[in-house]
Amino acid sequence: MSTEIQEIRKLLKMRSESAPADEYFEDFLAEFHLRQRQDLMKRSARSLLMERVGVWIREMGRTKWMYGAGAAYALLIIGFFAWPKGNVPKEGVEPVSWEVPEQKVLHFEHDPEGKKQDVSPKPAEF
Amino acid sequence: MAENANDPDHELVRRAQEGDTKAFDELVIKYSRKLYGLVYNMTSNKEDTHDLLQDIFAKAYRSLRHFRGKSTFYTWIYSIATNMTLNFLKKRGRRKGLSLDDEESGIQNDTSFVDQGHRANPRRQSNIHELQKKLNEALQALSEDHRAVVTMFDIQGMPHAEISKILGVSEGTVRSRLYYAHQQLQGHLEDFWKR
């Protein structure tokens, strides 16, 4: 190992002796306790809510089945109306008509001079 | 429940798992200094170190019931600390480089990084301080994985076998990372040596 690397390792080793004062770690522990209490309160609030919901459902007795059925029925109705239907046309789009439009048919008579003459009835005759 | 009776912290861990918060406090007091050193040398920032250390012990406290004692408690919490610090650094690396805050609270301005044996010699002290600054720059230039092995081996004096267990790599990988990191550090400080 080169002397430079040995020197580098010595310098790195010096860093292990460096640390904050003891007061820092006492304050650190106090802050950790505060954080533990806050975490506990958050978890307590959540678990308390779940527990209360559970108790409420249990205390309902047989009526809970009615509430459950009612909620399921309401969801079905909402789902039925909210679900997109395939046959509903989009707004602004005209449905395709199945009628065949009348086509103007051109009638030509054979002209001795070779010119074709349009003898289709005039519009007024329709 | 902790199974490893050879673990020096076996009794404290058992009590903490049963809900004894004072037992966990003793573990915090016992290992916070060592873990502070790990995180600080990896992040080079005091504020980040403080926040990370709080997160590390909070995670250890929440996960303690899952600790089965297959390793010592120290190895277990050290793994948590290393993984959280590496994840933090990878996220930080994706954001941006050095900020003004880092300049002020970084390790290069830490007056405790002074050779205690040369306090009487201000010139030598100043050289050491400058060298430590340069060394810190060189350390920060390493990848997170290389910086981790240097911190654990060179700074904290951990054996290769333990480092490999904590990082989940082979001992050969630990040695090769160390070799590469030392070469990089030497290259970075080459200009300084030439003065």
C-alpha cells in the first residue's frame, strides 16, 4: 500500500473521533420521545376510529343487514345510471339515415349529330 | 422475539420487544453516536444527518417486533441506517448538487475535525484542516456505494465480513470497492501532495 493511501487512511480514521457533544445526544433522545408520542397519537386516532366504526356496526344488530342491503341497492342504481351506455349517440352527431336519397337521373336521347341532349324533366315538373 | 443469546443487546432487545421503552432508550443512547458518524460521513450535512437519524431510530422502533435475532441488533440497525442513508443520497443526487446550506453545515466547516495532537501548532493544524476539506471533497466525489465502504471500513473500523453482511454483497466486492475508492481518493488529492 502506497504511503499516500496510508496517509489518507490515517486522515479518514481521525474522523471517527469527531462527534457532537453529549448535549446533542440528550436533546436527540428527547426529540425522539416527542416523535414517538406523536406517532402513537396518530396511530391511536386511526385505530380508535376503526374501533368505533366496528362497535357501531356490531351494535346495530339485525338492522345492519338492512343498512347493508340498502347501501348495496343504492350503489347498483347509481352504477346503472352512471355506467356509459353503448347506443347513446354523442352530442352533435347526427344519426345515419337509412333512406336512400333520391338521385337525379339524367336521360339522354341519341342525337343524329352526335350531341347528347339532356331531356330530364325540369324541376317544376316534380 | 430475539433468539441470538450471543448478542450483547439480547436482553435489552427482548425487553424493548415486550414494550419496555426505557430498554429501547438505552439502545438509542448506545448506538446513536456510532450511527451519527456513519450518516454524517455519508451525507456531509448536519441537518440531513439529524433528520435521517431520527427516521432511522423511528423505523427501528416500529420494526423491532420483526427482528428475529438472526444477526446482532447492532448489525440489524446498522443495515437499516445504511440502506436509508443510501436511498436518501440517491434521491438527493437526482435533485441537485451542493446547496448554500451544505456549504454552511457541511463537514468541511466542522471545527471538530482537527488533529488533537497538533493543537499547539496552528500551522500544522491549518494544514490538516485544509487536507480534511480536500479529503471531504474527494469523498463526496465517490459514488454512494464506494463512500459507504470507505466510511464503514476506514472511518468506523468495521471488518470486511461485517460490511459484506450489512451491504448484502460478497467480501470480494467489498475489497474491490475499497481498492477502487482508495485509488480515486489518492488521485483527487494528488495535487495537494505535490505542493
